[in-house]
Amino acid sequence: MSDTPAAGPPVVIHTDGACIPNPGPGGWGAILRQGSHELELCGGEADETTNNRMELMAPIQALGALKRRSVVEIHTDSTYVRNGIMKWVQGWSRNGWKTSAKQPVKNVDLWQLLVAVCEQHDVEWHWVKGHAGHPDNELADQLAGRGLLEAVEAARHAGGTSA
């Protein structure tokens, strides 16, 4: 992707992750809108994962789906993701991906991916209260649930996880 400044209306993305139980099988969902265009994405893991990993996967996959540098507004109900990307990640990176307590950062693989995809766009992060009736957050939650169910069902048919 080029370093050309993003143009056009912003891409508005709502993301969510789900894990039942936590840890356990998980799913992520994202709804992307730009003007009259809309794209729903979801996916999941049939094997053991965590809600935080699924919350991270949603914006990673959503940003990865964009074809060119864009102005992006990401709405998440995860304070873990929003605080991580806006407050903590620069310090973690500077400290060799260690926390202030000198412990390895959890989910470092996904944090590094999120940083990389964010660098390809002009991203602004917003927090939205989960399960509070916001239509796009509710849709992202439904997509995360669908991603979880589809992953478990695919694994079941492949002879994998029997969740």
C-alpha cells in the first residue's frame, strides 16, 4: 500500500469478539461502511482462544480487508483493544514487548499485526458501550457469534474439535 494520503469519505468499522466459554472457541465480527457500501466479516477459532484475542482479530481482519489507504473510524466495545492501541502499545514496543512490570505482553502476535495494519491507514479509535442497543455494535456482536458457530461447525465436519 502506498503512503499516499487517504482520500474520500471515512470507512466506519464496528468490531466485536466473542468467546464461549472464555477461554474456549471464539469468534470475531466486523461491519464496514463507506458511503453506500457495506461489508460484513466474521470468522473464528474452534480451538481454545480468548475473548481478548477475538476482540483483536476483528479490527485486524477489518483493516486487512481494505484495498487502499483509507481514513478509518473504528468503534469497539473493548477497552482492552482501545487502550492497548492508543495508550500501551508504544511503550510495549519501546520496551521489547514487555509490560511495565517487565512481563511479556499477552497476545503480542496480534498486537504486532494490529500495529502493522493500522500503519497502512489513518485510523481513529472510538469506544462504544457493549450490549447497550447500538445497532452496529449489536450487529458486530451477532457476526462474532456467527463466526464462532461457523468455526465450531467447520471443525466438527472436518473431524476436529467437538465443542
